[in-house]
Amino acid sequence: MSSEDKKDGSTDITDEKQSDVVGLSKDDAKKYYEEKGIDLSPDVPTKPKPIPQFEKSMADKISSKFADKVHVDYIRADRIRVVAKREDIVDVAKYIRDDLRYDHAESVTGVDYPDSKEIEVVYHLGSYTDEKLARQVLTLATRVPREEIPNPGSDSSRTPSLRDVFYSVEFHERECFEMFGVYFEGHPDNRRLLLPEDWADIPPFRKDFKIKGR
């Protein structure tokens, strides 16, 4: 069977190419295809697409600047995802703003990982001022420890605020604080946004939260 280019830019993997990854772990197979310039996240696909060069150039700039302080999770058309250590996230965010021209945060959210005892904070960054970035969304994420018995603001689920880097995160970080229990150090107004001030239960977006009476 020969490979065939598709109209959407995808390319079928031939039987011969598939045999190259037989017996490899997912990580090894991913590395094999990435070395060939093929995007295969989140799993090894049957129809991989070439890694887009513009997005790759942006990701390479971040990797070159911060080395092992960041990890590029994926590179796709109009999408890049970068994970930074929480102690480095402010520096990474400033570089993305000042050097790569992503000028605002479109949203901030959290993801609860109870099995690994972590909470991920996810920023989606975009640009109004650079036409080349008009369709781009750069995801910047970091992880903080997850407390079994949370005490928001007084436990280890803390990370530096990006409020002074991207003004638009002010209310989003407040929502993440009350819904996931992540305290944003340096935020000028770390108060509840949606929940009552006397809320005494665990943060409601954590996976172990249960509505009483059900």
C-alpha cells in the first residue's frame, strides 16, 4: 500500500511505516514521529498531519528561552500548549506577552487531578494587536499541589498571579480560586466571586465535591 496525500493535509501511514512503531511504547512512537516532523498527539494517529511551521517557530522560541523550565505539550494549527513550573510562570508569561506579542488572556480555568494530587491552572492567551496571531491560541498551564482537605488561601495550592501581566485574568483567577481552591499570590483582590462568603464546603469544581442530599 502506498501513502496517499489527502485534501485536508493528512497522510495515510503505509504498512511499512506502521511496522516501524510496532512494539514501541506510546512515548517512543510519539518521539519517532516527532523526529519526522509529524504531529501525532494525543495518540499515534492513523492519519497524522505535518507540524505547522509558524506554530512550531513560536514554540521553539519559548523552548529556546526557557529550556527545561517549560515543556511544549503539542503544536497544532493555530494552537500551542506550553506547561511551565509555577515558580517560572510569570517570567514565561511576560516573555510570551513582550516578545511573542500575545497581549491578553482569553480565559483561565482549572483541571482537578485527584489521582496525582495536583490541580492544573490553564491560561488561554491570544492577541488583538498582531494580525499574524489573530487565529492563534497559546495555552499556558502550570500545576499546583492538591490538598485532600483544602483550606483555600492557607494551604499549598498556590501559584503566582498573572494579573500584572495580563489584566484580563483578574476575575478569571478569582473564579478559579473559589471553584478549585487555588490561591493566586499577588492578586489584588483574592475574594470569592460567585459563591457566598460563608461557603464552608470544598471547592465545587473538584471531582470529590458532592451535592448534599444526592
